[in-house]
Amino acid sequence: SNFSVGYFVGSLAKASINRRLAKALVRLAPDSLEMREIPFGSLPLYSYDYDADYPPVAREFKAAIAAVDAVLFVTPEYNRSIPGGLKNAIDWASRPWGQNSFTRKPSGIIGTSPGKIGTAVGQQHLKSILSFCNSPMMNAIEAYIQFTPDLISEDGEVSDASTRDFLTNYMQEFSDFIGRVYTALPRSA
Ligand code: FNR
């Protein structure tokens, strides 16, 4: 693989449709990408009281982000924003001040919802957050996936050919985008 990608599944639910989407993306990713999940469900609620001495779980979390070339957010929209657990994880990653894990870390955003606007409003919030965190984001293509029953199986098999093609292309575009970021900006910069 050329690049490692750490993916965040924004939902903590056992039956998460976004986890299904993430599994599909892992299956459909090109060989240029090595995909691994960055879990965040065991992080406590962030407070800057922790900044002087991050607990081991938070240090491991930040080390997992440092170890990948790019991050991919696969997230539901909750109340027209991102789930609180994901925001908490991003807050942990962004601190202590001066050690923001997302600085210059390329990112992509994708999500699925049973609703017709397919997480578009939540994604806009996430773009705002990642912009502040200085992450170069893939702006196009966008991916708003309306989930219909059986669209993606529990183990990530996509039943619909046009959706499968779209997701395959999304991952290829993401790989190309990461390549362009690192061409323009050496990793050590
Ligand atoms: C939702 N849902 C939802 N859907 C949407 O399209 N826009 C929204 O703002 C919300 N808000 C929302 C809030 C909360 C607290 C819940 C639990 C759900 C519905 C949501 O898309 C649906 O439950 C999906 O199954 C969530 O994705 P995961 O968690 O299954 O991956």
C-alpha cells in the first residue's frame, strides 16, 4: 500500500448502518490504501484538565492518528450535526494545544442515513470542525448515501451495483487526493 488510512465510525451503535458502510469501503478500497479503524468509544469525556497528563487511552488514540497518513470519517448525522461521541474524540485529538493530531492530516468525510439528504448537514458541521483543525479535506467528490434496507449487509457487501461503483470510485478519488496532498506537502513539513 502507498498510504495508511485510519477510519472513524461516528456511531457507537451495535447495529450501526455507518459501520456497515465502513466495512463496504474497506472492501472496495484500492490496493494503494491500507485501511484500519481508529476506535474512540472508550475515551472519557474530554476536559482541558487532562491536558497536562493525558490518560493512556487518550495517548493511544493520538498515537493511532499519528501513525496513519490520512483519516476517513464514516459518520451518521445526529440532530443535524455529528454524534457527540465523535466530537468528543476530535476534541481529544485536537489537544493539548500545539499537539493537534489533525494538522496537515488529509481527511475525507462520508456517511449514510435513512433520510433523503443522507447526512449532508452533519457533514457540513464536520467540515467546519476539520477546517479549524487544519486538516486538508477532500472537497469533491461528496458522498451522501441514503440507506435503504439491505443496501449493505452486516459484513459490508453492497447489494446495488451503482452504489458499489460509486463507493469504489470514492475510495479511488480519496487515494488520489491523499497522493496530491503529499506531493504538494512533504510528510515531514
Ligand atoms: C438520528 N437520525 C437522524 N438522521 C438524519 O438523517 N438526520 C438527523 O439529524 C438525525 N438525527 C438523529 C439523532 C439521533 C440521536 C439518532 C439516534 C438518530 C437517524 C439516523 O440517521 C439513524 O438512526 C441511523 O441509523 C444512524 O446511523 P448509525 O448510528 O446506525 O450508523
